[in-house]
Amino acid sequence: MANRVMNYLCDLRLRLTVTLLLGMTLAGLPALPLRAQPAPQRPTAPQSAPQNLEDNDIIRITNVTVPVIVTDQDDRFISKLSKDDFEIYENKKKQKIESFEDKTDLPLFVAILMDTSASIKPKLKFQKEATISFLQTIIRRRKDQALFVTFDSTVQLRQDFTDDTNLLAKAITDVKASGDTALYDAVYRVCEEKMYNVPTPRKIIIIITDGADTASEHTLEEAIEIAQRYEVLIFGISTRNAGFFGTGAGMVAGEDDQELRKLCTRTGGDVAFPQKVIDLERAFQRIDQAARRYYLLSYEPQDPDTPGYRKIEVKVVTRKNVKVKARDGYLVRRRANSGGSSL
């Protein structure tokens, strides 16, 4: 008898629970949890980060490669130099040249960065035509590749790396001008996202612009540092002094041009200031020649562990009255996990 009473009470309790759950659900109320929630835990004080972790871990630079352009006083390229013709210094200390290359037939990867800000409108047509002509001349099918990026208020990849100049020409033809000038962001993103794993030591950026950066999040120094890190030579074509485009001629190089010059020369490249259409075409031809004719020197730093900026100087010791263009240094950076790296 007692067992019957207990069974009845359990059955009644179960039906009441089901009825209550069903009623709450139909009424739009949340059902009771099937499991008891764990008791809220008292928040613990945040753990303090280990001190000086980044101070103790740096990127070790075990090999440095330096592209070098050598010309005479008339800017004619000097070829057929050997390793013994060069000396290389880091922070004024002579380094041993471990490898030397003067091959001109290596694949070439080119990034064209075209300013499409509002101020470029009167010049855009001529820039497009000269750029297409240049790419049709320089790109060798199944060997070289180029990409095309525009920058105004934003940075846009119009055509990724390809050896098809028809695709590049179409991408160039379609662009229009508007907005501000995010030049440094364009350089930084192309180096970081496209140039870091290019399978050739011959890689260049060509910038076509008429003015100063006005819209970038990155700075000039950051753009220079990342180009140096990935061994990218930057060549600039300033159309600021562009009377042939229907704008004011006879302008002298100002602060805007000095920043472009610094961006180019500190990475081992150069900058041109064309005043006529023929000058623009010659500037592209000059870049074509430089891209094929620079030497590659590499060395192992005597002090790979000390962070900070390392100054590089390259000399040709067997000839007088020559001009040497090479990047002026590189930065040894800190990071959370140390390991070997190669510039």
C-alpha cells in the first residue's frame, strides 16, 4: 500500500513538472534549465604579462641581401663587375661578401602603383598609355610577371601578378581618378601582401604619382622599412612637374618630391621628374634597364642579435667616379618568438 502511494505521488509530481514546462514555453517564457547552472565564480585579478618578454626576443638576421646599381657620372650602367670590385659595410664595419650575382636573365616581378587621386585627372590618360606601353615592353611571357594597384583614398588591387599584358592593359584602361592619396599604405600593403614571398630576388615597385601622401595610416618610415625588409627596389615617376599634361610647367621639386625621392633612394631605387610625354617614356625605359642590371650582394652580419637600425654602405673600390645606389640599411626588430630569418 505504501509503495502504491509513493508511486502515485512521483507520477503526479512528474505530470505537474511537464505541465509547468509546457505552459511556460507556450506562454513565450524561457524554459527552466535542464541542468543546474554552475555557481558564478568570483573574478580573478588579471595576470600581469611577463616583463621584458619582447626585450629578450628579437628576429635574428642571419643573411642580408643588397641589390646594387652602379653607374658612371653620366648615369650609364656599369656591367661586368665581380665580387672583388665591391666592399660592403654595416655600421661602418666591413663585412665579408658571401655571395654575388650579376645575372640579368632572372625572372622579374614588377608592381605598378598608380596614383588615381583627384589631382591626377588631367594626366591620367597619358599615364595609362605610357604604363601599358612599358609593360608590353618589359614583361616576358612565362618568365616575368606584373601586378597593377591604384591608390587614392583607398588601395585597390586591380590585377594580380600575371604575365598576360592584355589583362594588365584592361585593368589600367578601366581606372578613373578621385579622392585623396594613400601612397604609403599602397607601398606597405604591396610589400606585406605580395612581395614577401616572390620567388625571385629581382622585384621592384614603380610608383606613378603627382603629389604627397594625404590619406595613409602608415608613415614614410614604415613604408621604407618594409621595402628594405623584403629587398624591394622602389622607382618613382613624379608627374608633378607636368606642363605637358595641361597643368603648370616649370615647377621645381618641393617637399612632396623630396619624400618620394627618399622613399626611392633609401630602398636602392631612383626617381624621375618627366616634363614631357617623351620624358615619361624615357623614365620607364630607364627603369627597365635598371631592373635588369643590378647586382646582388649578400653577407652574414657579424652581430645578428642586437636590435635597432643597421646602416649599410656599398663601395666600388676598383673604379673611380662611379655612383652606387643601394638600400641604406635595415631594421632588426623585436618579436615574441625568436628564430632565424633572412633579409
